[in-house]
Amino acid sequence: MIFGLVILLSIVAGILSGEHFHSFMAGFGIAAIAIGTAYWLAFRATRYPQLALLMLLVAMMAKLVITVIGVIWVVKANLLSSPFVFSLSYLFFSIVVSYGYFKLREYQMSVAKKRNTVVFSTPIKRTVTMITPTTSSQM
């Protein structure tokens, strides 16, 4: 249901910003690339849990750099006809893309959990073997 609502809002926003479609698409593109890169960097699997905060900070900086470079590129290319439409589009799609990536992560975790449940729910029969001495002591 939420997916349908997001699609409906995106289509309505695209239609309403018809005169400023380039600004709308620039906001969408920059938000999708920036959030996707930040998500990819922040949720990397690492052997060292101490790097988690560092990865979050690197992801935040990457998102900021991609956003700034994207805005500079759009302004220099003269594609930004409405800063208001661009900022609303960027805000909306950064929320939508973040939601989408977190839902994807939730789905991946549930699939991994199901795989682990199947593997670990099968009983393992252990057989105990007694080692008996082969030499006898005679007195």
C-alpha cells in the first residue's frame, strides 16, 4: 500500500511540476545517487565493529559531497529552473529512497534469518564413543 502511495505521489508531483520537470528530475537523481551511495557505505559488513561509526561518518560525508557536486553541476548546466521544485523533489525522494533501502535491508535480514532457522533447526545427533583401554594391567 505504501509503495502505491509513493508511486501516486511521485506521478502527481511530476505532473504538477510540468514546467519545471528538469528541476524535478534533478532532485530525484541527486537524491537517489546520494542516498544510495550513503546506504552502500554505511551498511558495509566489516570484521571490525569499531569501524561502524567511521563508516557512518564516511557515508554522511559522501552524501554531502555528492549533493553539493550535483547541485553545482545542475546550476552550471542551467537545468535548475525552479529551486523550490528542486528542493521539494530532493527532500521527498531522499525520504522515499531511504525508506526503500531500509525496507530492502529488512527483507534481506528476514531472508537470512529464515535461512539460518532452517539450518539450525535440524537436530544434530551426536554419538559418544567411549575409549576403552586396550592394555590390561596384570599384577
